[in-house]
Amino acid sequence: MTSLDELRVADTPRAWSAIGFELDGDACVVGDVRIRLDAGPDAGTGLIGWSLRDVASTELDGLPTARSKRPPPGERPAHPNGITAIDHVVAITPALDRTVAALEAGGLDLRRIREKPTPAGAPRQAFFRLGANILEVVQEPAEATERAGGDRPAFFWGLAFVAPDLDATVAGLGDRVSEIRPAVQPGRRIATLRRSAGLAVPVALMTPTEEETR
């Protein structure tokens, strides 16, 4: 199965350390995924790329992808903010069927397509399994596609982390995070970091799945 090795984020280590991530230089390990922080002048913005193990192709409808043969991290440091893993990575596309076809051709494991709108108005979403993690591909709302055009490639957007004691994590972050609310997934809860948290990528914090709590 294709699995996630590393995410690249155009951000500063200082910003991530300030909200309670334990870093080693310009990187941190969250669960079994490395997050590499690149604040260089040519880095770009937000979530700028990833590396995958056992991927058949790196032509994934515009998602910047590199191959990796590196094994998962041997140690999973405990982060002071209580975050233990990545739940899912979010990408957005103006053409969901096109992106799904490219990802399946690249060897990614499509689990389902959800034909219901999100609270933000995205009409459909596709979910791919990447080892212990999930890629959620969101079809952007029609009005956004009409403004910007439907021939654009897919692009990365944000991350969702697992915080087993979400109440404690949110309390520690104070006014840098939203109130906790029910998640779309039954039985789970979610909060989102505000811009005052200082990160360059949208971040959600979620309670674990039922399987993860057993």
C-alpha cells in the first residue's frame, strides 16, 4: 500500500514550536510522518509537497510528489500540545473525477466518494488510504471553479491532527484555537486553529476514531 513518508510545509520552525510541537532542527515527527519546514524565500506557501512510499507514479494531477524508500520514523516524540498523529491531509480540486482517476492510476487506494456537501459548501469528497493516514480530496464549490477556471490542477490545502485529549490541547492553546464542536464523522469532535496561531497552513485538531481508542 502507498504510504505517507513526509510533508513539506512552507513555514518556520519557530511557529510550530510556539504551539507545542517538539522539533529537531527544521523537522518534527507526528505519529509515523515527518513534517519538514521550509521558510526559504522560494519555498512557496502553505503545504507545498509530500513524499510517498510505494507510489506507482508521481504524476498526481498537480500534487507535488516525490518517491521515498525511507522507513517510518523509529521514535514518536510526545509533543507538549498533546498531538499524537496526523488524521488526514486535505487537497482541493476543481475536477474531482479527473483527480481521482490520476490518484488511482498512481496507485493510491480509493476507499470511498462522499456525495454530500461539507459545512463549507464543497459538494463531494474522495478519501484515499495512505497507510495509517487519509488523503481527503475535496471538490471546490462551483462558484470558486467558475471564478478561477476548471482546468487548474489539484492543490494541497490543510492538515488534521489527532489530539486524544482534545479538551486539554484546546485549553493549552487558548484563544489561538476555536471552540470544540461535533465533527462530520459521528462520535468525533473537532477544533480549528485560528490565524493567531501563526501557522502558514490550515490545521484542524480531532479526537481519535473509535478504532484508535480501543
